[in-house]
Amino acid sequence: MHVVVFSAKPYDRQFLDGANAAGGAKHRLTYLEARLSAETAILAQGADAVCAFVNDPCDVAALETFSRLGIRILALRSAGFNNVDLVAARRLGITVARVPAYSPESVAEHTVAMMLALNRRIHRAYNRVRDGNFALDGLLGFDMRGRSVGIIGTGRIGLAVARIMQGFGCKVLAHDPFPAEEGMAMGLEYLDVDDLLARSHIVTLHCPLTPATRHLIDDAAVARMRHGTMLINTSRGAIVDTRAAISGLKSGAIGLLGLDVYEEEADLFFEDLSGQVLQDDIFARLLTFPNVLVTAHQAFFTTEALTAIAETTIGNITAFAETGRALHEVSTEKLA
Ligand code: NAI
């Protein structure tokens, strides 16, 4: 198949070319730096398949263009698929495939890296020491052992975080509409979300972005948290209402905030904008807090994860070419 890869970075080319070669070089891959959008969808002309990433809006206009171009499969190189209009894809007969599980540990370990960095103020200590400032004031942390960590969403990543936190000697609390058997076997205490927020020293988000989880962390949720809670979001930006998080930081309700995702990240993340004036005032405000650590959607960014993402993406396209069904299709059965 001829596959047009949108939002392609040098590392995408490296890993996708490797996976394609390992699979017998069955596909011709064309790499575009452009993000996929209604305007750029036409660049897929001549292709059989499109490969897109997390911040590529696959809306109805883009999908209609694909349909006109004869594209039958949209292969996401991500686990999340909230950026795709699945109703439109179903109507247009475009199969949407994804990479359901590439390396839950990549995201879980980054989550824990953020917890430790924030707790022990590593981001501040790094700069201080380089500036010849060896004072410790302002760097006081706490022992993780014995603390309660509340995990919202105990799927693959949430459970991987739970295993690590149990290793630290933390008490792990959980909330999930579908509690995992493995989670219960591990001794996680499943609670409703309000109780979890009230009892956790650290709250970490690992549920998908859905209408039910959009702004799950809003003003009311922040008000239910223990004073000084550490909040980590490595899931999807819009699960946290950023304005509520900023209010929580100002009041001290949120003591430490770690974000790998941001609700308006699509215009910022994955690009070098260091020579430009930041236009997003809410994001700019976030960056002024000493107790906020932001990484630009890099939790997945390990060699193991990129290898697995590329292998599964090429596997999805190969299976679709050979059988008409991708290995990991996003189910549209329940959609209207
Ligand atoms: P998963 O599908 O294995 O687990 C998601 C869990 O969330 C499920 O157990 C589900 O029942 C639960 N859930 C659904 N609605 C919920 C709600 N309202 N409240 C609480 N829990 C709810 O997904 P996985 O692989 O663990 O990934 C989780 C999320 O992590 C993805 O949806 C994606 O948005 C994000 N992610 C972020 C990455 C990054 O680089 N920052 C990379 C990969 C995934």
C-alpha cells in the first residue's frame, strides 16, 4: 500500500521504515511534516492509507476528503483516538486502526518520573546548582512511602503505575467504572471518584478522554482534594480544566502539578517554538508556577514504545491490505 504519514518527525521515519523493512517492505511510505487537518488532507492524494498522530484532527471534512481520494484505512500511531470523528469514519466506510498497547511502562515510568521530580523539586535543583546556588530552602519534599496515590483509570497504564507505586510502599487507591480484576488482586482499593480525591496525596489520571471524562478535574473536583495534593496528568489534556487547575494552584489546593498533556496542546507540542512569542496566555500562566512541571507529550517517547508503535502500525496496514481488516480496529459498532 502507499501510505501517507502525517505529522512525521525524523524518529517516525526511522522506526516506521525499520518496521516496514522488517515486514518485507510491503508498503511505500511517504512522510509529510504537515499536521493532518481539513486543509492538508488533500496531500494524501494517490495514497491508499493514511497514518496520523495524536494531535491530527481527523474531523468530518478531513475524512470526507479521504473518502473522495479512495482512502480506506486511517492507521493511528497512538492508543487514544479522541481526535477522530468515528461517526463520520463509519459513515464513510473508513476503517480506523490504532495501537492499543505499545508500552504501558513508557507512560507509567514517565508519570512516576514527574511525581519524583515534583516532590523533590529536581526541576528547580537542576537550575539552582548550575547557577552556583547550593541552598536547600524551597526544595523540601516528602517520603513517598506510606502516602496514598489515587489512580483514575486502571487500564494498562494505570495498573503499571499501581505496580510501581506499590513498590514504593504507597497505598494505592483507584477509581474505574470497570475495576480491573488484576487491580483487585493486587489489593487496590476501588472508590468513587469523590472519595479518591478526598483521600489521595497524589492523584494521577489514566482514563481516556471521553464526554464523561472531559474536565473530570474541574473546580468542584479540586475543591474535594486534600489541601496540597499533587496532580499528574499524562493521559489527555482536556481531562483537566486548566483554569480550575490554575485556581487550585493559587489557593494551594493543588500543591504540585505535573502535566505531559494540555487541553490546547495541538498548537504547541511537538514543535520548536522557542523563537516565537507564546500566544496562549493560560499556558503561559501555568509556566510561571514554581510547583508546575510540564513536558510536551513525551510520556510515550522510549525506544521500546516507538518500536512497538511502528510494528503495530505497519501490522495494521498489512493486515488490512491482505484481509480487509486491521489487527486493531477502533470499534464503531455502538455508534449511530
Ligand atoms: P486502557 O484502555 O488500557 O485503560 C483505560 C482505563 O480507563 C480503562 O480501565 C477504563 O475502564 C477506564 N475509564 C474509562 N472511563 C473512565 C472514567 N470515567 N473514570 C475512570 N476510569 C475510566 O488505556 P491505557 O493504555 O491505560 O491508556 C490510558 C490513556 O493514556 C489513553 O486513553 C491515552 O489518552 C493516554 N496515553 C497517553 C500517552 C502519553 O504519551 N502521554 C501515551 C499513551 C496513552
